[in-house]
Amino acid sequence: YTSVVTAPTCEEEGYTTYTCGCGETYTDDYVAALGHDWDAGVITKKPTATEAGEMTYTCSVCGETKTEEIAALGSHEALIKLDVATDVKAQKVTGAAAYDAAASKAIAEYVKALGGTITKLGLKMTVNGETLDAPLSITVDYFNAMLNGLDLSAYAPAAYYAGMNVNQMSTVVTFVSYCEYVDANGETQVLEGVAVDYTFDQYLAENSEDPDVQLIVAMKDAAANAADVEKAGAETKVENGPAIESTYNLKDLSVSATFSYTADDMNKLALAAQDAGNVITGLGFKVTWANGEETSVAAISEDYWNYMLSTGFAFSADAFLKGMNLEEMGGDVTFTAYYTCANGEVVIGEQTVKFIDLISGDADAAAYVNAYNGLIA
């Protein structure tokens, strides 16, 4: 007998065919079919909340393919958690991703059904058309720790809008938590949770019995009803010149200052600088806000300075801080007049004021003072 071996395939068994010299044949030595060796599969149709998807598998031996249905996932939005909190004293609205072990497991299973692996849980905040990503996010290492039951709520992604003045309390702040993952095709995908629109005013309305809330509401009402009138603030004599004169306005919660020089004032200043061994190359006026930020509101060049000296052209500059919140009301606002020379800037007058001090004796400002004392002190 001669023999011919037919190898098994993925679906058909193998065997040996024996042939006699007389021509008679028979088969024996059967070997079971190998079976397909399917790969991990590729998502060829992504499931959605309402429609089933499709996963395609390929045999590494014969190249045959098969498909399996991926069930519709339902909505993911409820799985992506978000909390919103409000701090009256700081006039602050905060959104935070709210994940514990159970919530982490739920979103992990959802993404796994997509054939994906979570890489980050984050949060975005949109205010006045600008979208900001929370400075912190839950990375894959932290996420795995949460799956194992570790409480990382203190480190949840969060973003806030703080220090709002009365004109900003109606501003809509939108928070959205999201889950970023890499799908089976290696592409980065993002699932977003339910967007939450919130305003500081909303909290005030919902907590009207809170004494702290009542202070804020009283201040808001006072600003809404205040007359748009500037009132005298303070006056500081400038060396060799007139004065820095500040005013305040209760309606827009602002403090302003004006610095003016006549031709006679400029001549006196030029002579005083000359006596000090300086030649003036410019004139300026700047303001330093309560947070330490400095802004130049006027700067006169050397050419323009000389032109004003020769023609008697007057110089005037204004600066203001508008729409102050409670914290800013008690902060120093410094107005500085100076000239420039080869030695740098030479201060010729400076005035530091606090809005709360300026208004403390104003009968129309009682609501502001009460709010400040009640929530800041």
C-alpha cells in the first residue's frame, strides 16, 4: 500500500488515504479538525446608546472571519458623575467629578463593552464662551486604584468660578464631566456626561433663609437700586503738582482715581527733577490691584512730554477698579503717579485706598458694609 496524508483544517478533519497496488483504497488515521484560532477582534461597527454594534474576529490560521453583535449600550451620561457646590463667603461655584469605586466600575464596564481602555476622567467648565479643562484629572493609575476601592474623592477633577461680583452672579457656568478612552482601533474617544448649567443666583434663590445668603441678596439689591453717582473718595497731594483724587460709585462697585497736570504743574515738576539731577523722559500713572497685579493706565513719551512743556498742553489720566466682589472691597488699590528718567521711575505721588473704607460713612452703603462685615470678618 501507498499512503497520502490529508492534513486537517480549521473546520475539516485530517486523514490518511491508503492505496493497494490493485487499485483498491481506504482511509484511516483520522485527525480531528484544528478549530479556528480567533484573534481578539476589531470593532467594525461601534455600538451606540440605542443601536447594536459589531465585532469582527479573524482566524490566524485560515483567515476566515466571523462577526458577533455588541449589544446597544444604553446612555452613558448617568455613569459620568458630577457634583456642583456653592460657597457663599467666596462667592464661588464649583463643579467636581464625583467618582467612587462603584461609579468607577460602572463606567469601566461600559467602556470595556466598547472594546476600549480608560485613560482619563476629567471635567470641563465653560464661562462666557470660554471652556477650561480642570487642572487635575483622574489618570489611569488613579482610576485603577478607585476600581480597587480606594476613595480618591478629595482628588477629583474640579473647576470653579470664584469671587463673583453682583453683576457676575447671573453668569451661567456650565460643568461637564468626561471619560477619555482608547478604543480597540487605537483611537482616542471621549464620552461626556450630562452638562450642568448653574449660576450663583440659583443658589441664592434656593437658600433664601440662610442669613449669609440674605446678606449677599441685600448687597445685590442695593447695587441694583443705587444711583449712578460718583462720590468723593480721597485726595492725596502729589509732589510739585495738584493731587490724585479718588471717587467711588455704589452702583457699579467701583473706585476710580484721576491724576491731572496743568502746564504750570509740569514746569514745577521739571524744575524739581532738575534739582534732583534728573531729566524727565516721560510721565506715567499706574494702578496696583488688590491681588498685586499692576497695570499702567497712562504713559507719556519723552517727545510728548517736551511737547506739553513747550505748548502748555495739559495731561490727565484715569484708572479704576470696577465690579468689586466682597474680598476685593477690603483689598488695597494703589494709584501711583511717576516720571521716568535715566535712573528709572521716580514716584511723585501715591494713594492707597480700600473701597470698604471709602464707603463706611455713606448711609447709602449700609447693605454693602453689612455684607462685608458679615461674610469677610
